[in-house]
Amino acid sequence: MGLAAKSICTFGIREVHRERLDPKVCRAALNLPDATPLLLYTGRLMEDKGIRELIQVVALVRQERPEARLVLATTHLTPWYFNELAGGLAGAILFYRLDRQRLVQLYNAADLFVGCATSVFETYGKSPLEAIAAGLPAVVPQWDGFPHYMKPSNGLLAKVVFRDQPVETPYQFAQVDVPDCARQCLEALGRTECFRPLLPDWGRYDVSVQRIQELVDERMRAPMQAPGPPGPCPASPGVRLFLEEFQMEWPSLTLETLQNLGILSRREIGSTGLRRALHGELFSPDS
């Protein structure tokens, strides 16, 4: 389209999440234990969020820090998935549908945000951005949009393991390296005073709204051109692999074709090599 690429946090982080509160006061308000390392996850308890791996990470952390507790705050959950994981949540503290004021208190009460999501649908991740806005360091996978803002001042990145075997859902494409994530959590817990979490400007609600408006205005000012003959294929390695995988030529790449192949409906998710190539091109911080 000829538009300059810009980082935009679709929903944006509102100013209320940037409020810094007394952790002890927040723990008392939420009936949380004193002097206990709290590892926080906020978000949906669903299959695409890596909750199974999160439970495994916290179990490894507790081998060295047995006093550590996992705290989960969710607004939506998948019943069968939650029931399947319930046995591993013994000792965890759960909150359901906290209002915004209580959620901000929770971010200020915790010691570390931990996320393990490696779904192909992840973007920048709203929850870790909220945590950072509240001054809470985070440990998240080196995945999708996370490396774009996870700097040494904001927290640490955990390695990701790609799965070579065939997968049934896009949630199984890759997973966080559980031992490495636990190591990053332990390191972060040992040096939280070194972190100075700072939300990037593009993650703020008002800035994201402004950038979206700028993109709309820029597109509206662009002259309309009559469609011409198909141009040459933008032959990046990922695009070439995609076309070869589904035996298509560049001019035939239409929405109807993609729908008929089951790509838009996610019935067909392609080979491991194809997914890795496209993922790397889309989400590398250097791209």
C-alpha cells in the first residue's frame, strides 16, 4: 500500500495502568501474603496462552524458591482446559474478573509478570505491556512482538523451542523453553532492583489512537489508481515457500483462493519450514 510501517498497540495501554502504588498496601487490599515472591499472569486461561507451560515454569522456580506463589487473574477461561490444568494449580492464587482498579493493584503487588504464550496469533501482548506500565518487570518468550519492547530494563526473554513433529493446532507451533524460562524468572527475582520498566510510547492508548488516525489520513490523501496488470512477486524467501507449498503463482494469490485452500479458516496450517520462515519475516525486530 506504500504506507510506512509503524508500531501500533491495537488496544493501547491507558494511563490508569501507569499508576505506581505501594506494594504492601496493594497486597493488603487483595489479601495477598506478605514477603512472598508473587509471579503474576493476567489474561485468558485458554489453550493459546501457554498456561500448561507456565505451571511447569513455576514448579521449577519453586524448587529453588519454594515460597514463591503463582497468581493468575483472568476474565475468560475455557472450562475443559481449566479443569485439565486444575491439578497443577494447587497453591496458586486465582482472581476472576477483577475491576480495573483491583487489577492495577495486582500489578503493583506482584514481583514479576510471567507469560508463556507462543500462539501464532500473539501480537505485542496487552498483559505484559500493562505490567511494564505499572513498573513490573516481565519474563516472556522471545516470540512475535515481545522482543520489540522487552529490553534489559523491562525484563528478560526466554528461549522458544520449535516443534518439528506435525501439529494439530496453531497453538502447538512452538512452545517456551520451560527450563530456560524458569532460569530467567529466578534471575529476575534475584535482581528486581535493577529493572526500570518503561512502557514504550507506541504502547500508550492515546499514541496508538493518534497513529491509527495518521495512517487513515495518509491513506485517504493517497491518489486512487486504476488497477494495472499484476506486478512481479515480492519474492522474499517466506513468500516463495508459501507459493511453492500450495502450488500457486503470484497473480493467482486471491482471498478466494486462500479460502478454498483452507488457509483463512485455518484448516490447513502448512509445513513446519513454511511457518518458521513466515514467522521469522513477520516478527523479527530487524524486519
